Amino acid sequence: MSLGQQAFGSSAISRWLGRRVWGLEHAFERARASGRAEDDTRLRIFFVLALFATSFVTLAVGATRAALFSGLGHVDGITAPMGAARADLVDRHGQMLAADLLHYGLYVDPREIWDTAETRRALRAALPTLASERLERALRGERRTFLVGALTPEARGRIHSLGLPGLSFEPEQRRVYPLGSTAAHIIGFADSGGEGLSGAELALNEEIRAGASGHKTVPLSIDLRVQAALEDELNKAAAEFQPKGAVGVVLNVHSGEILGMANYPSFDPNRPGEATEDAKLNRAAGAVYEMGSTFKAFTVAIGLDAGVATPTSTFDARFPYQLGYRTIHDYHAARKILTLVEVFQHSSNIGTAKLAVGIGPQRLSKYFAALGLTSTAKVELVESARPLTPKVWNEDAVASTSFGHGMNVSPLALSRAMATLLNGGTLPPLTIRKLEPGVRPTGPRAVSEKTSQQMLQIMRANVTGGSGGKADVPGLSVGGKTGTGEKYDPEIRRYSTQRQVSSFAAVFPTDGAVSDDRYFVLILMDEPHGTASTFGFSTGGWVAAPATGRVIERIAPFLGVQRKADILALAASPPSPPGEAQ
């Protein structure tokens, strides 16, 4: 309705009331003129009653309007967090991860307070973390003010029992994360207004809000048992090797479901404001690293798939490899002619670079793109970071990227590409949603099924007789690849052996058909420090491989992977020299 229409309506009502009042006044005059005083009295009594009735109706309508539309969410300039309802988040087995729970907001009306000093003292004792300035503004205000929210029913009861006039409570929903820091980065957190800010809370925000109206839960892909084991082993390794940061990922290679994702350091999503930005950083999705020798798995697979090499092809690694202006060395030189499988087992930079040159810049970059390494990892998480790739794909870029230098990708991107090599050759979309049992989303083919089968065998050979021996678990047919990438140090303006990204990328079980159930595990440490037990080494084979093996041993029963006799593989697994565990 327009202002003009409202004004016209008000004018019409005024004229109608005026006519009624004048009509009553004429009735009084006629009653006196005719000598009927009792009629005059009745009319006046009726008129008084009518006024009272009208006043009562007006007050009732006003009170109802105030109750319904008073906007208690905005009191004295301070917004009370009312919040939009959100569905519960659960793991793939229905275990609670996040929920809306009833809490209370406390309001203060200074007009109803009898003793301000006593109220101040009592509230300071009951709410020791409440800012004094906020309390003073509420006590010295002139209207009802929101003081503090997110009070539990127990806290509300304690304050209510004080019997202080001028205090009142309003119910409100609050997002609660009952497991604290467990799975914090994949769950994320929401603000007091009911909007997701990170993790699944942000990625699935609309779905979570829609689910609340139907009282539905939103299941995530993670398995809390897998998550707990992954976090425990990652934290133990971090405590031992003191890295700047660390990441753990467990992935179903066929469905792309993330069964576990851990970050170190972590934070409590119940109190995100108290955490540092570093602790809240989702390193698995939102950080990129030069992954080092784990990239050799991609180069070897590409060489096989493109027909450039076979498992028995040989590469001369007796001398450093001169390529343009640079000389490529091996971390711990074998100084002999190596087969392709031995290049992988010894983690030879020389052999891998020679293979990559044979593949060529155009073909290598095309395969890297098909493996998802040149784009953001396809996953619902908004935090997923873009990779840093060579501007020009020439022989220098080919040689560097072939063994994991000159290209930075996120751990999730690496995990997705590895899953492709190990699932039959198709690139799966990653997901934090629980999929129905047996569902395997179809993705574009990157390598052949034959290449995938060969890579399972080669990665197993690296654990039984190469740099990945410390990740082996008897009976689980573990395969994998170590990775140690040196980081650029701006102080010395070159790559530093003292600042490394050390990792181990594993798959289990490697036996059986490529279509069998299979899982990928990644442990990564950013700038770990060697210890006496590692002889001072901080490479992937020493600091990440053992933790990976422990994770696999703990989670295998949860994933239904049965141990098998593996006596021959164990007998053929000589201990790795310290320097080879790269």
C-alpha cells in the first residue's frame, strides 16, 4: 500500500469517527430536550464502555504486533545470533560430527534492575570471560540489550538461580562439534548466523540448510575409525620429527571418496576464533608443494602407457646427466645401468629424466593434464588450491617435473592422480559425500588398464626391494613411492637440502585385479627434522614411510582388507641403505 493510500484510509477513519461522535452528542441533546434523563445516562454509560473496549482492542493489537515483529535479533545495536537451522553432519556410518543444539542468549534490561552493583558482581562471577566493557554498556543502557549468547542449559540454570531482576533468556540454536579437533578441516565450521565458513560446512552449505527442514542428516565420506587412526599416527610422527606442517589422506581409489583427511596443526571448530590462520589452513586441499620423487610414479606410468619404455628397458645411471645448462644427479647414486623397475626402486633422478626426455614435452604435459595435475583438484571443498605449473614446457621443465621439481600441486591433487594409476586408469572426481555402496563414478581415461596393472606391480616391488621398505605390512601387499622435494630458500636463493617436503604415497592391496577394492594412503611432512633413530635423515623413506605403514596396519580391518600370506615378498625385501630411502 502506498503512502497516499494509507493517508486516505486514515482520513476516512477520522471522518467516520467524527460523524459517530457528533451523532452521539445530538442524541444526548435530544434526550435532555425530551426530558428523558435516563436515556441520556444510558447513552453516556454506553459511550464510556465503547471507549474502554476500543482502547483495549488497540492495546491488544499493539502488544501482539510487538511480540511478533519486535525484532529481538537487533537489540540496542547489538545483534543477537538467531541462526539458520542446519542439518546434522555424520560420518559414513552415522556417527555424529556436527549438530545444532539448544543454547540460550542472555539479555539485560537496566530499567528493571534494582541493584546495579550487585548485578555487576554476580554476572562477573558467573561469566568470567565476559568483557567488562560489554557488561557496562548493557548495565548503563536505556533499553533491553543482548549481553551474551551460546549459554548451555546448565549455564542458563546457574544464572537464572541467582534471582536477579532485569535478566531474561531467549532460546537460540548453536552449531556444536562434539569431537573437537577430530576431522576439523574436512568438517569445517559455521558462523552464528548459520552460514558455513569452511570445509564441508561451506562446501555443502545449501544441502545442510535444506536438510534441517526435513530433519535429515548429511553423511560425509569419512569413516571416523579411519580418521582417528590417521590423525593419531600423523600426530605421533609430527611430535617425533617436528615438521612445520603435515598432511594425511586415505582415499578409495575407485569411488574417489575421501575416507580420512588429517592436517597438522589442527584446531577446535567450536572455537575457531581462538585458532591461528596456520592451524585453520587445510594443507591437504589448500596448500601446494613440490612433491619430489612421488612424481616418478607418473613419469614411469606415462613412459609405459606411451610405449616409450617397458619394465625391462634400461637406463644408464652410472654418470650425472647433463641436460642443457643443468647437471642432474642421483641422491644416492647406484652408478650402474638400471632397468625401469630399478629406476623406480632406486628413485633415480638420472634414469627418470632420461625417460621423460624420451617422452617429450608435449606428450608429458598432455598426460599430466589427463591425470589432473595441471588443474585444481576436483572436489567439493572450496579450499582446493590451483597448482603451479611450468610456463613453458621445454626439456628443462620436462626433466624437472619428471622427478617432482618445478611443479607444485596439492596433496589432494596428488592423491587423485595416484588413484588414477591404481584404479584401472580413469580419473575419478574426489568427494567428501558418502556414496552408495558399489558406486564408482566414471571418469575420463588417462592411462590404459594394462599400465595400471603394471604400476601396481612396480609400486609393490618398491616396497619389497626398494626405497619404501619401511611402509611394508606383512600380509597386506603394500606398494608405494617415497618422495623428498627440496624447498626453495630465499635467503640463499636456491633449493636447500635443509628444507624438504617428505612424503610416502602408498596403495594396498596391490594384488588381485585392477577392479578389486583398493585404497590409497598419503603421509606428507613439510620441513621435518631428522632424529637419532633416522641417523639424521629427514627424507620420505625415513619420516613418512613408517607412519604410512602404521596407518595401513590399523585401518585395514575397518576397510575389510584381509591379511594374506606374504612370506616370499618379505624374504625378498632387503633393508634399504639410509641414503636410498628418498
